[in-house]
Amino acid sequence: MRNFLKVAFFSLLVIGLFAGFANFGIPRIEPAPPPTEEKIDLGSLTMDQFLVLGEKIYKGKGTCTLCHNALGGRAPLLEKAAAVTAARLKDARYKGDATDIESYLVESMIKPSAFVVAGFGKKGTQDAVSPMPDVSAGSIGLNEVEIAAVTAYLQDMGGVEVTVEIPEDAGDSAAEDEEQQRKPYESAEDIISEIGCGACHKVGEDEGEQGPDLTKIGAIRSAAHIRKSILDPNAELSKGFEKDLMPNDYGTQLYASELEMLVEYLAKLK
Ligand code: HEC
Ligand code: HEC
């Protein structure tokens, strides 16, 4: 009987301690609310705020800094992009319709091949085709207001006069954007080229060097490992590569069916 009481008491003590620990010792995990599209009230926006919006899109949703950064050398730095426009427009290789800095910058974003900065063209095209995606389409999908904000930001950063005017209302186009879900990509190759995996990886015709070579990834990695590497790049780092380099939001950018298509494609590269 005495032993029984001892055991019972001890068990209660352990349970009590555990409950206390579970309540106070373990930090509670609150699921973060899903990100909502930022609603922009253009009517009340000052130019300074518009420039901040441009910078946010440039570094965030626009994914510009994935390629335009000082690390990779995969794309020209844009600090002076606005300032070199005059020279671009006079260049014999220029094929676009822009007439001034503002229209050149917009054109660079939605028709990147109108002028390809020497040495930065897609491999084997003699600088005729740009590896940069149309940022108004695909998974980046910037709308007109967002492109205007980025253009203003590039002008400001380039030290030229900001000629972009804050659009009067984004009402209609923003509403349309929300309704119009993007069409799924048709193939893994489309995903890779539109999303720009090749900016960092050797894959397909791209020769990115910031991440591991993916041309034979299926020979050394399972589909499960590849899926995990895309969804949670920091979970298991490839040897010799830095963490926090590969974007960690492909899981939210891609539809589930697209992710599977991509994984299946990569797993077959042997
Ligand atoms: C997948 C990589 C990639 C992404 C993402 C990307 N770019 Fe580019 N961009 C390039 C490359 C490569 C070039 C050089 C070839 C060319 O001129 O098209 C370029 C050229 C440009 C130019 C012309 C520069 C000049 O000196 O004439 C501008 C402007 C530009 N990008 C802006 C942007 C902005 C703004 C974004 C984000 C909204 C962006 N890019 C996203 C790769 C990228
Ligand atoms: C900004 C550069 C960058 C971009 C863009 C990028 N990656 Fe990566 N990726 C990396 C780096 C760096 C690593 C190695 C570190 C790590 O494991 O996170 C990596 C690792 C990987 C691995 C694991 C490789 C291995 O040997 O285990 C896979 C698979 C992969 N990336 C696929 C992709 C795909 C698919 C895309 C496009 C949807 C993509 N990456 C876009 C930089 C990038």
C-alpha cells in the first residue's frame, strides 16, 4: 500500500510538472495569418511613399534582386540603369520603341529582349534574347501600378528626375488581378525559365553558378529530397553553399500540380 501511494504520488508529480512545463515552458506556436495582398490607396499616396512602394516591389514581389545583385554577376546592376538610357537608345542594337528614360525602363521590364545589355544575353543567342522574364506575366505578374512604382524607384536610384506620375486609381486593375488567377504553367521547362531557377542553377540552357548544378540532380537525389529542397531550401543545405540564398517561397508561388511537375522533371535528370 505504501509503495502504491509512493508510485501514485510520484506519477502525479510528474504529470503536474509536465503540464506546467507544457503550459509555460514551451512557447506557443501561433499560425501566422495568410499574407493578404496589400491594398494600395493611391489617392493618398505621396511621391516618397510611392518610391518606398517601388523599392518594396523591387526587393520583394518583383524578385528583381534575385538576378540584379552584386553577388552573382548574372544581370547588370541597376543603380545606374536610368542614367545609361540615353546610350541604350542610341545603340545600333536597340530594337524597341522607347523614347525616354521612363519608357525605356518600362520596356526593359515587359519586353526585356528589346535591348539586351552586351554580355548578358541568353547563352548562344549572341545577346539577341534576354534571360530576364517579362515581369508583368508569369509568377511575378506585376500590374501597371507596380511597374510604375518600380520605374519611379529606378529613376530615383539612378539619380535622374522622377517623371513617373502616381497613377490615379488602381481600382479596376487590382480587382481584375484578384479575379484572374494566373494560368498554370504547361511544363517544367516553362516554370524553370519563367521563375528563373537558371539565374542560380545550371539547368536546361542556363548556366547559373550560385547554386548546385541541377543537370544530373536526379542521379544523386530522390524526388522527395528535391521537393524538400524547393519548399524549404535551408532544411538541408547542399555542401559548399550558403543558406538563405535560394528563395524560400516557391511553395506559395507554385500551384501544387506545378511543383510536382517540376520535381518529377528534375528527378528524371540523370
Ligand atoms: C531571372 C533574372 C532577372 C530578373 C528576375 C530580373 N531581371 Fe532585369 N535583367 C536581367 C538580365 C540578365 C538583364 C540584362 C539583359 C537585358 O538587357 O535584357 C536585365 C536587364 C534589365 C534592365 C536593363 C538594364 C540596362 O542597363 O539597360 C532593367 C531596367 C531591368 N533588367 C530591370 C529589372 C527589374 C525592375 C526587375 C524586377 C521587377 C528585373 N529586372 C528582374 C535579369 C533579370
Ligand atoms: C537566388 C539563387 C537561387 C534560385 C533563384 C534558385 N535556387 Fe535552388 N539553390 C540555390 C542554392 C544556393 C542552393 C544550395 C543551398 C541549399 O541547399 O539551399 C540551392 C539548392 C537547390 C536544390 C538542392 C540541390 C541538391 O544538391 O540537393 C534544388 C533541387 C534546387 N535548388 C532547385 C531549385 C529550383 C527548381 C529553382 C527554381 C524554382 C531554384 N532552385 C531557384 C540557389 C537558388
